[in-house]
Amino acid sequence: MLSRARPDRGFTLLEVLVALAVLATGVLMISRLFSHDLRSLSYSADYTYAVAAAQDKMRKVLAKNTLAAGSSRIGGNDSGGYDYEVSVYPVFEDKTESLNCKLLEVDLTVHWQESGRQKSLILKTLKEVESKP
């Protein structure tokens, strides 16, 4: 009985190259995904710090007994390189004129540099102050 010769089992060079190309594409996609996540995490940390610092500055501004309409810059020489700007202006004057108070809108803007680009964040609130007779 004649036996058929079995070809050697294994992969051809073309199959190996295709498998390596698919594997390399998968690894590349995963590495890009991780690098994007790391960048997003860094941006998120900067925004979180900016919000916390802005809330702290806002509390200090609102704690003042005298709050006058206008705009001013607050020194931002803290470790994060943040710069602050406060704007105060009256709102709803027609609705509060008969009352013994007035309503002021306080806007606090935080500016900082991130990866060579200017970023900013704005916090807004209202404060009731006594009106002068």
C-alpha cells in the first residue's frame, strides 16, 4: 500500500507576515488609546485644580463686606501659574430698587497656560448687599 506523503505542517511566510501586521496594528491602537487617556487625565487634573482655586478665590471675594461694581485682577502668583480676574456689576436693578438691598453678579475668571495654549474657566454667582440710603 502506497502512503501519501504528507506535507510538513506549519505556517507560510505570508501568513506570519499578515499575523504580525494585525498584531502590530492592535498594539498601536492600544498604545494610542493609553496616551490619549493620559493626556485627558492631565487636562482633568488642571481643570480640577483651577476650579478648586477659583472657588477659594470666590469665597475670599464674597467674604468682603464692601463689594463695589467694577473689574480687578487678583494676583495669581501661586504654584500653578493661574491668573484671576474678578468682575462685579449690579443686576436686576429695576426689581430691587424698592428694596433695601441690591443684587450684584460676581464673575471670577481663571486663566492659565496648558501645552502652549491659553485656557480659562469662569465662575459666576450673585451676592446681596445692602443699598445705601
